[in-house]
Amino acid sequence: MIGLIVPLAAMITLAIPFDSQTARWTIQGKAIIWQPKVGDAPHADAIETSGLATSLLLKYGTKEGGKFFREVRVVWPQLRTVPNDTHGSLQHGFTADETPAIFVNGQPVEEVLVEARLNGLIQFKTTSKDVSVERTMIASTSGPWVVEDLKITNLTDKEFTLELSPVHKEHFTQSAKSVVGQYRIEVLALMPDGPTLKPGASIHHSIVYRAAGSLDFAKKPAPDVSAEIKAREARVAQLNKIAVLDTPSPEINPMFQMAQI
């Protein structure tokens, strides 16, 4: 089997098996996608993307029955740890207890992965008996945070309550293990549009993963996740127009396009 390495963003590197019998990923326009099939064996993949002051290391995939999972780890290179060497960047893997999950009428939602899409952004489509979810994740280019936008649609014929929980988790590092005082690591669930969702309606909630140094502990407003996503989309569109490779190969053209985003 031949391995094909496709870099995304300044940013993302993904290993794609290039064997027609085993390949999960296919090219679709300016994106590569994975659409799990019913009965597929569990599979995990990983991707890394960097912004202005963070790197996102994301493991994701399917468990038994196609159930979707993601594991978020964020690195903050400007927040130095001891020993202050090549590996001395603050980083944190957010556990399941820390990462906000979707609840409908107080019950956790079990999502099944429908599609994973990489196109300069990291995007997932999932479904369940109650909701469909469209997720978009990026490492911010404006601050030390990673943002995740969730478009949630009610698939039922009844109005229900919808929430992300936990709403807020934070902890502080030990001063002895940090170059400058303590660091605060936190995850925020943002639900600006209210707690209920009517049949067929959609709503946007979001999650922010961020950290701050001891000189910057004052609580700051959460970033505008929608603006962050739109800025990234605009940047990807701009990069796609800078240089275009036109060859007879349906694989090489998108490889070139992805290499510059």
C-alpha cells in the first residue's frame, strides 16, 4: 500500500492510504472527505492544526456502531513550562468530563459520524435519533484559543430543551512547573440562542478551549466564534485563488491546493 501525505493549512498533515480497497478518504471538490458506512469497523484518525498562539491536536473517529468521538489536546507555545526546552510548551488534553457534550431533555446525545471533511477547516457531520450536528473546529489566528462551532438541528416533531454541559471547567497549573507563575486552562460552552429548540429548527452553540498566564488572569469576554470561523473561511478562499495547478491528474490538483492552505 502506498502512503500519500497531504498537508493542510500551515497546519494540517494527514496520512491517507492510497489503496482503492482500503481507502476511507475521497476527494470532493476542494476537500477530502470520509463517510463511514453502516457496519464499518471502528476507526480513529488524527490531525494537527496551528493558529496564532495555539496548536490543536485532534484525535477523532468512530467506535462500535459508528459512534462519533473526538479527543481534544491544545498546545500553547507561548506559555512556557519547566524545563523550558523544546518540549516546554503548556499543553492539555481535555477529558470527557471537561469537554461539553450535547444533552436533549437532560439526556446525553449519542452521535453517529456521517462525514468528516478537511478543507482548511476541520468539519464533522453527525446524527442521532433527536438531532443532527455540524461541527467546525479551528485554531484561532487572533488569540490563544481553539474554537468549535456546532450547528444543531431538531430532527423530531417536538420541541425540546437543549444544552451543552459542562458549561465551564477550569484549573490552574502548579507554579513550580511554569516559567512565570500559574497558568489557567479553561473550556467554555457558549449557548447564546436559548435553551429550547423547535421541530426542524437549527441553533448554533459553540465551545472555546483557551489558556492564560498569571499576568492575564482577569476574565475576558469569550471570542466571537462565528467571526473566527468566517475569517478562516475567507483566508482559505483567498489562498485558493493565489495559485492554481491545472494538470490532467484528479489527485495532484487538489494535493497542490491543500498544500497551500
